[in-house]
Amino acid sequence: MKGNTMTANAVRIKTANAIGTKTANAIRYWILCVFSLFSLTLFSQEQEAGELYAQGEYEKALLIYEDMLTQKPSSPLEYNVANTYFKLGELGKAILHYERALRLDPHNKDAQFNLIFAQQKIVDNIEEKPSFFLVEWAKWVSNLLSENTWTVASVVFFVVFLIVLMLYFFLTPLWGRKLSFHSAWISLLLCIVCTANAATLHNKATKRQQAIIMKGIVNAKSSPDKSGNDLFVLHEGTKVTIHSAVGNWYEITVADYRGWVESNALERI
């Protein structure tokens, strides 16, 4: 009797496991179907937008590209939106989306080239002062990898640091202790560098201090008020850095100039 009960319980467990496995497989199947359908939809939309762009139907192509951006932002999509705005003669929005394409992928060569070309169209373009070469080199190194990659690398180097540090205390040969000591400080240094680069990219992505002037002509004021004195003039497409905000006004800098502009005159990258 007891044996029959155990057998029945085992059958119930196997049946429950089989049902659970089938349910999990069914869920995975439907998720895969939905993902595949979503990917096919985006691909067909991209093809349609590309054809409209080639035919000169820029406004229709833009509607599709912007709809795709809301679904799945990417550097190539931002680049296509920028090109379309440039064709429509909207310089500020074109530069804005070229910059956004490069924020998502700093190595997008096409976006880099077109951005430089578009910036040449800015009226009285205010050029930034060249940074110290070490600062430029640090930016270049930071953009070599993504934020996630730098984070993973920092964790890996920290684990290596802990391992070789333990070896330093447990090894008895002098050469082994020297090797583990030097490996430890090198690993720690690399961990700090990776963490710093990850933090830099994270701050750049979250704070979004840089912005593009979206209006044709903007007068920068001496105070966050329309009655403030006009300090200098900014034109559509100029890139500025936001430092603070008071009400509907932003304190911005560009090159050696500092002033206040209304928030509706610019858009963050």
C-alpha cells in the first residue's frame, strides 16, 4: 500500500514537472515569436523609410524614423534622422541628432563626418578652444569602450587584485612575493582607470549637460530675465554647455562666453 502511494506521488511529480516544462517552453516560444515579429516590423519600417528618403519624401521618411526611435533608439537611427533633418533644412535638429548618434556610438564615422559638415553651416560658428592634449587623450581612451564594458573590466581587475594580494601573503619565495606585489598594484591601478572611465561615461549619459541651440538667433542675457543685458548672440546649431537652471532659464557657456538663455531655445543632446 505504501509503495503504491509513493509511486502515485512520483507520477504526480513527473506530471507536474512535464506540465511546467511545457509551459516554460510555450512561454519561450511566444516571447521568441513576439521578438521576431518586432524585429521584422522594424526592418520593414527601415526599408520603407529608406525608400522614401531616396525618393525625396523626407517628411514621410522622418515620421517613420522618429517612430522607430521611440521603439528602439540606436546610433544608426539617430544618424538617419539627422540626415533627414539636414535635407529638410533644419540645421539645429540635424546637429542635435548627429550628436546623439555619437553619444550612443562615439566611433560612428559617418556621423562624425556629417556633423563636421553640418557645423560648417552655422552662422558665425563659435569654435571651442582646443583642450590640453592630455584631456583630449583621456576623452579618446574613455570612448574606446562602452560604460558597461569599462564596468566589467574594473570588476575583473579588482578580482585579480584580490587574488594576487592573497598570493603575496601566502607565497614564501621572494620572487613570487615580488611578482604578486607588482601584479597587485598594476591590477589596482587598471581597476581605478576602468572605474573612472565608466563613471565619466555614466555622468555624460545621465547629466546631459551639453545642448544645441534650436532657434535661428538667440541673445544670451546677463541674468535669467528678459530685461537682462544682451551679452552675445548664438545661432541655430551652436553647441553649448548647461551649468545651472533658474526657472525657465539656463546658464550656459560656449568657448569663453557665459550667459543665460531661455530653456525653449535649446535642446539637450
